[in-house]
Amino acid sequence: MIRSFVVLGICATLFMASVWNFLKLHPVHIDKRYHFDYSTNHPQSPTTVGAGGHGTAQEEHRRLQEQDDRFKILYMVTSLAEYDNGRRATVEGRDRFSETVVPVVVESAQSMNNYNSNNEVTVYFICHYKLSNRRYQELRRALPASIQLYVWDNATPIGYAKDNEDVVPNNQVDVITRALARQHRFIIKDLLLKYDMFVAFEDDMLIKGEHVAYYQQTTQQLYDLRFNAPKSLPTDQTLFYGPMTQMMLRRMLPGFIRVEVAPSADWQPKRQRHNPQANSFPHIPIDYDWNLNGADSSQQARLDPSICCHRPPNGQSQSSPTIEQLRYWETSIKALGVRQMPDKSWVLLQAGNDERLYPDLNLRIGEFWTGQNHETEYFGEEAERPNRSSGDYLNNQGGWMATRRQIIEWHTERCFGGFLPPYAAPQFLDDGLATATVEFWSGGIELVGIKACNLQRMIPLDPPTFSHALLYHTSNNKQRQKYVQHRFAGTHIQAFWGQLNAIRKNAETQKRHEIEQLKAQFAAGG
């Protein structure tokens, strides 16, 4: 008898331990702020079945099955300011919520929802300020009724605010505004199993259905390549062409480039006095002739500005800018590389990560640096490639997106300290509130950072796909900011692509040259 009670006690203990471990991995939030519906003035309740509900249990089951077949997108928007404060080249007192946030959120959500009839978009609005009922209704009425809206206001965490090495006077507890960009991760962890796609961006980034489709399709192509890839390679893995290992492909994800609309096609950013030619490389040829493997072609490729940047007229910005008006910043052709994928397509490898951290060559992704040329060196014979993890080249995207499968892989396999909370030492200090920047959380920098996930962003170079990787920063104020303007390129995005295309052709020539050398060595018995 006593033995039976002991066995039952052990079983009960093991059961409770398993439940506790599950809850630690899958915590359930009961904070009603997350699901507050101002239109009914009470927290939203689950759908009920039965008399006065939505029909019979069979009808409800069929409805839920149809919902499960839909592609569910969680679109999370982080907003710091309800009104502009005059900093960062803005106008003090301007109604940012009405004039920037609402149009961007509504246009983005509608585009994602309407792009595919199977899409189902939910908006989660996360803001630093208290969102009044009037403001909530303004956004709710502007969104289609089919798009759910949840709000987490006053979402900024509080703590002993630290800025690099400085601490606020007298160790006062204060709001840590840069950590507002971290908060969407808690929502993702709560809702990870409910959605198929997670889209997290700042409140002035225009994200269209075409961008989500590009990300989905390119991600699937990487999965397809991974399925057929070897686990290891017997040859030199630093080549910029040829087979890639499964681990190389696991580290890759589709990337984006932010753009702004310049006043005119010939606009030039002001340079810092000590570096007047920063990020300007007129000696690199511009080649708009898109051909593969040396095939003759007279087609001059043009990027499509309508995907990222054409908007309904609103009186505040140009609704139909040309491709020559689109300017990019926080990246430089001098730091970039190109690669031919195993399916023979060519891609741009963006900066941010550092391949030198991988002593195992089966993890290291080889690339053709833009400064390489078998005939001439664009940046001089003694030039060295700049630090790709420097802020000048990190290419902050203003947000990121990912599938559920990717987030699980990143959290469990790739990211130091994990991608989702809790954020524990030694990788994170003060639950991630210590010194991590806004860009670390919301700009995609954690994904590529050398002390974080160290993933490799890529953008296919074929013109139609490259056009889908451009994102519009609708505030259009970076080009006017004194301490940011020098990071803008001296060329527009069309010329940038043309220079990458010229470098891609150099890489093809270099590849043929290396293969011919290998054939000659083999024929000579070397």
C-alpha cells in the first residue's frame, strides 16, 4: 500500500514537472491590455457556441477549419511618438499619428490582406504613449472590418535606464524608450503557434503584400536548396560559386534595403567635411544589361519603383516617384559581395555578419567581394575590405519578417541567448534593457549581428526580385538629418543595381578563369 502511494506520488511529481516545463516554454499571458477592444469597452471574450452564438457545433467546427487553412499574418507596428517633437528633421507638434502612422498601417495591412485571397492579417499596435479611445477609433475605422486590431499602449518597459556606460542620476527608475522596440518579441512568444508569418516594423515603414510574397518565395527557395544540399563539402568552401552545405543555407535569409524619395534625380547628400567622397564610387561601371553566363542581350533592365514606393495621393509625399529618385543609406558597395547560388542564380550578400567567426568552413559562405577583379581593383591594389559589421554598412531595415519555422530555428539553433524572451545573462544584461539599441531589436540587426544570430541576408540580383526587396521609409527624413546624411550613397538605387550587375559579370569572368585554370592543371596531371 505504502509502495503504491510512493509510486503515485512520484508519477504526480513528474507530471507536474512536465507541466511546469511546458509553461516555461509556452507561457500564457493574461494581461488584458493586450486584447482590449475599445469599441465594446471590455476585454474581448472567446467566441461562444450554442444558443445565441454562431450556429451549431458542426458549423463552428467547419468555420474553424476554414480559418486554419488561411495564411495568418501577424503585423506588429511599434510607435514611439504620437506627435513629432522637432528632432531628427521633423516639425514640432505635427500630428504624426494621423498623418504618418494611420496611413502607413492601413495601407500596409490592406496590401498584405488583399495580395492573396488566402491571407488573413491581424494588426498589433504597440506604442509608448497612452492611446485614447478617439485615437483607437481613428485607426479602427480606417482599417477594413475583416482585419483584427489589438493594442498594447504604454508598452515601454521601465528600469534603471542605462545608456552605454552612463546610468541615470541617483539610480532613478525611468522608462527605457529604446527598449520599446523589444516588446514585440513577447507578443510573438505568446502567439507563435497561432500565426504563420510575423511582420514587425517601425510605424513609418510601408510594407506591402508584394514584400511578404517575395520573402515567402525566397525563403522557400532556400529551403528547397537546403533539402538537396550536402552536409559537408570536400573542396574549398570559400568559393563564391558551386555547392553549398545545409548549414550555409540554414544561415541565409531574404534581406531588404530601405529607400527614401529624394527631391530630384540629381540630388546629392552633403558630405562630412573630412570625407567628401564617402560612399561615392563613380569609377565603378554601371551596367544595366542583364544577361547570364555571358549571353548576348540588348535588354536594359529597370527596377520597378511602384512596388515599394507608389502610394495613393495624400498631399504629403510624392505618390509616384521614379527609380532615379530612390536613395539608399547605411550600406556601401565597398563592403558588399555577390555569390552564385547552387541553382545558378546570383545574389547580393548584405553586410552585418562576420564570416571570420566560423572556423568550420562548412558554415562559412564564400562570396566575391566587390573590390575583386581579375584585371583591375576598383578600390586600389592595396585596398582592404571594410569591417562589414560597422554601423556604416549594417543596412538597418527598419524591421524584419519571418515565418514561424524560421523563428523556431533562430531561437533554438542560431541566436546567442535566444531570439525570444526571457533574455538572460550572460548574453543579455537586465533582461535585454541594458545597452541593446533600437536597431538591434526592430531593425533586424540582431539577426545579422556578430554577437547575436550572425545570419547572412541575401537579395536575388534579377531585376524583378531585387525590386521587391526595396522598402520605403515614408517619413523621408533621414536624408535631411545632419548626422545621417553622410551615410547616403552618391548614386540612386538604379545605378547601385547597375554597379552590382557589373560586379556580377566580373565574378562570372573570374569563375570561368578559375575553372579554366583547374582544367589546365588537371590536364597536366597536377
